[in-house]
Amino acid sequence: PSMTARSEYTLTSTVFLFDPGRRHREAYGVFFGGGDLQGDGQAYSYFVIRDTGEYLIKRRKGSSTETVVDWTTTDAIMKYPGDGEQAKNVLEVVCGAESVDFYVNGTKLTSLPRNQLDVDGIVGLRLNHALEVHVSELRVEQM
């Protein structure tokens, strides 16, 4: 709860994915604009990727979620290469005055109007179960 961001900021996370095994459809990424995370009124937006080379952007309000951008394929996501290696992916969410831009490994994936998302509030990681990852960075920079 102490990690919050408001107004204009950049949220960055560097994640290393290790052997996903049969769980290659499990997603990982970041959430932002969080509020009441322990309560019935929880709200936040999230941006996740998976080893299939796809990303998803959703908005949670209470017990329901709204798909803002459905699973979309991109070559920007590094997939698990095998042989005990890892896939490194850098996710960025740039919250500007009017829009929110989403990047993976420096490639802009999409830009959305700011009012389509919850933006101000708690930020953090969103990791599905059964994943082996190493997170080397989770950072917020106010603009």
C-alpha cells in the first residue's frame, strides 16, 4: 500500500520468466490505480503478458472485470527460449495527462484514453499462479 502513483508517472517492471512448463498460458505483469484492495470495492487496472506472446489490459471494479484490450499478439514479448534459460521482459505503463501508453521491451503496444482506466493509486505486481519468475525491478517515476 505504500507504493502509490498519482497524476503523470511511469511504472516499470523487469521480469525474468523461467521454464513455464505446461503453464505457458499463465500471465504476469503490473497493476496500477489500486484502491480498497482488501475490500469489496477493490479497483485497479492491470497490464499482463504471457509466454504465448500476447498481452491483456483489464480494469477491475469490485468483483467484476472489464476487458479493455483483449489478448493481443505482439513480437515485442520475449518468449521462454528453453534449455534452462529465461525470458526477460520489461513492461512499462506511461500515464500521461490525457492517455496511458503501454510498452514491452521498448515497443509501444497501444495507447488508451486515461479515463478508460483506474490510474491513480497503489501499484504493484500481478502474477498468476504456477509461475517461476524473478522480478528485478518495480519502479515508479513521477513526471
